[in-house]
Amino acid sequence: MKYLILLLAVGLCTACNSEPRAADSGTEQARDTTLRVSTQPFGQTKEGPVTKYTLENANGMQVSVINQGGIITNIVVPDKNGAMEDVVLGFDSVTSYLGDYPYFGAFIGRYGNRIAKGTFELDDEQYTLPTNNGPNSLHGGLKGFDKKYWTATPLEEADRVGIRLTGTSPDGEEGYPGTLTVTVHYWLDNDDALTLEYAAETDEATPVNLTNHTYFNLGGAGSGDILGHELMIAADRFTPVDETLIPTGKLQSVEGTPFDFRQPTPIGERIEADDEQIRFGGGYDHNFVLNRSGEGLQQIATVYEPESGRTLEVETTEPGVQFYSGNFLDGSNIGKGGQPYELRTGFCLETQHFPDSPNQPDFPSTILQPGETYTSTTVYRFGVR
Ligand code: GLA
């Protein structure tokens, strides 16, 4: 009974926290009520209760996000026959997200990807970050944003529903200068598009590179490998890396290499190629230099899974995308429904600035200055063919 009351209270809370709500603005008639947010308890951490917020649209598409780590735990979308399936890797319980795990669905910050040897110089000062990936710092360090407890607010607008996550990263957290205040929105609309909007401000110059680390498998999470997915990335060049996956600083043409995805190509077609870059990555684990014209959102990648017919289109405002083919998955992570996630059973398209930019003067800058607002938007749009 107590549990029931708690559940009811949590459910009601969605309504009382929701803002901006059409009801408050007097336009209730206009609001599309097929779009909704529901909540469910998802365990507890030392910092407080964890809630799973599920955004749902008119087509029955669902996106679930938890306030722990800002993690996307589920994305449920139809296949070409209308069969709904969860197409992202993740766990059934929050405890699995608290320890060492390969960033399933996670919100990544302060710096997505690697910083060489965990150090950089900024305004004549040398900063040292904890290293957590061989000699390098990866995905924000030991306690990156994927391990932070965020304040979540469900949002219901006329033509979309969402979650807002807010939080502050104190000066010196994980070695980074400046107090960083962060806001992220996850939106779902009736076009089956999930939009991620990031914003941040600082009181001291500091590197910022925010992204999301969702592993997709359009055949369904746990259904097998992703080698048959056909991928297109609009990139004439990529940033080749050394054996610790730090960019050499060059921008290399994809022409004639396994990195040419300018035409849709099965991920598995060249993944075992005799190529130094493929060897260093153990497959694909590389930043692609996106062909951009101007600013704003541009479509930069498409994915098609022939059996289910599911498609994914990616749009971003970022200059790069890390295409990671799940090379470190080895069956040791037991995912949702007790499924072990084996080698290459998920892939990531992490929109971002280039890896190690704080040490690469020729790469687009990732330094945020006081008085500026960092913004970044990425859209993952689902469909069928
Ligand atoms: C990123 C990195 C990979 C790997 C995964 C997590 O995509 O580029 O090398 O660390 O995160 O396992």
C-alpha cells in the first residue's frame, strides 16, 4: 500500500513539476496529449532517489532517461512491421550504472573523448587530470558527468515532451578549471526525433566537449552484432590516431580507406581490413571530420538495418562524430533482460569536437570563456524503410 501511494505521488509529481505546461499558459486545447512523460522509481544512490522518466509520443515511441548520469536507458521504436523493440544497450538496475561500465547511454562531460596524458595547458597554466584510459583521460575522468546525480524536470510543451537536467561541476572537479553550470534537454516529438540540447557556462576559461554515448543496435539490443547495419557518414576526412587513440593532429582523407562511409556501407565490410588505423582502434573508434557548410543543424550520418528495416538519421551542430563499433564489448556486461553484450553488438555515433583539442592548436577550439554560453544540439531521428 505504502508503495502504491509512493508510486502515485511520483506520478503526480510529473504533473506538478512540469514546466512550461500548456495548462499554465492557457492553451490546453492546443497541447498534443498523445505526447506525455511518465515516471518510475529506478533505485537509489547515496545522493538520492533515481527516477526513470519515459517520454512517449503518438506513435508509441518511448525514450527513457534517468537522473543518475543523465543516462538514456531505453529507446523503443517500431520496425517495418510495427513491432516495437528497445534499440539501445543498457542495464535493468541503477547499480550497474554506478561502477565501471562502458558508458551505455551516458551523458558525457566535461570532455567527451580523450585528452592526451591527462594534461593540457591553458592561459599559461598546466592542468592535470586523472588518467583512466591507459596514459590518457577519457570521457571526463574518474567521475565524469555519466556518474553525476542530476536535477531533472519533466517538460510538456505543445508539440514535444522532454526532460531538463541541470547541475554544477565545481571548480577543480576531475582536474578541470572553473565552475561549470550545465543544462541538458532531451526532447521527443511526433516525428520520432530525439533531440539533445546542451548548454554550459563557466566562471573561468575551461575545455568543454559534451556528448551522449548511446550504443544503438537497430535490430534490437541483445539481438546480435551490428556488422550488417549500413552506415553513411558525411565526412571526407577523419583524424588518424596513435596506438593510444590520441589524434596525430593530421586530417586524413577517407578516400580508398576503410573509413570511407560517404556511400552507405555495411559496418562489417572492412572492419577487419589490414589497416593500421583499424588495428589501433580494434575496429572503428575514430573521429570523423564532418563535411559542414556553415553553422546550425546538419544531417551527418544515416544508418539502416536491413532485417528490421529500422533507420536512424543523425543531425548535429558539431564539427565531428566519433564512430565507435563496440570493439571493447566482450560479453562481460550483462544488459537488460539478462543479455550479455558481446563484441560489436552496439555502435555509437558520438557527436563532438575533436579528441584532444586542448592540445591541438589546429583543431576547432573547445575552450569556453566566462561570459560565453556553450551550446550543442544533436538529433537522432528514427524511421523505417
Ligand atoms: C569511446 C571511446 C572508446 C571506448 C568507449 C567506451 O567511444 O572512444 O575507445 O573507450 O568510449 O568503452
